[in-house]
Amino acid sequence: MIRITNPKDFWAGALFVAIGVGTIILGSRYTLGSAARMGPGYFPRILGILLIVLGAVLALRGTRTSGPPLPRFHWRPLVVVLGSVVLFGAIVNWMGVALSTVILIVAASAASREFRPREALIAGVLLATLAVGVFVIGLQLQLPIWPGQR
């Protein structure tokens, strides 16, 4: 029987393997092509194989080395961060990229026990400026910058 002595490495490796298998399964609908003429399924399949290999090595390492037990899982940060991303997607067309990004950063920052509203607001404004510069001005995505600009 396999004894898991480093659960962090083992379960990280198992997760990589699962994502790699999923990537290969989803990418199998697309044509593979060759190295010279890559099809749309080439990159997902190669990425899936690399994830499986990396995951297997990591999981094997989890049975060979010792490590601390897994810490208690905290649901609140996961729910808050994912919820803030969903909220961003829901309001970006209505509120604009600038305000939506600030709301996203402040809401996601609230997941931390060390949350400081002023610092989160400053980071949100800086990242909103960067997002507008990159996505709206640089890449010319058709997103409003402010509310009511559609």
C-alpha cells in the first residue's frame, strides 16, 4: 500500500493529473495536426500531457518525502474571491471597466484577514487604470470605461 508522507505534494500532483486528463479529453474534439502544422487540438493535448507528467512526479514525491499535514481548508476566501470575479463579469458592461475593476479588487481583498479598505481602494484604482490602458486603449476591446458609455 502507498503511504502518503507529504500530503501537500501528493494532492497537488493529483490535481495536476486531473486537470491534465480533463484538458486532453476536452481538447480531443479538435484536430491534432503535426508539429509543423499544428491544429487547434495540438497545444491543449501537449499541455495536458505536461500537466500529467508534472503531476505524477509531484504525487510520487508526496510518497517519498515527508512534509507537514494539510492545513484546515478555509471556504470563506474561496467563496469571496470567486464571488467577486462573478460579480465583475456581471457588472462590467453596465458599470464600465474602471468601476468594475475597483469593486473587484476591493471585494476580493476582503477575503484576507489582513484586509485594509484604504490599501485595497488604492490598489483597485491603480489596477483599474492599468486595465483600462491595456484592454480598452491598448487592445481596443469594446468595453465601456465608465457607466453609461455604451
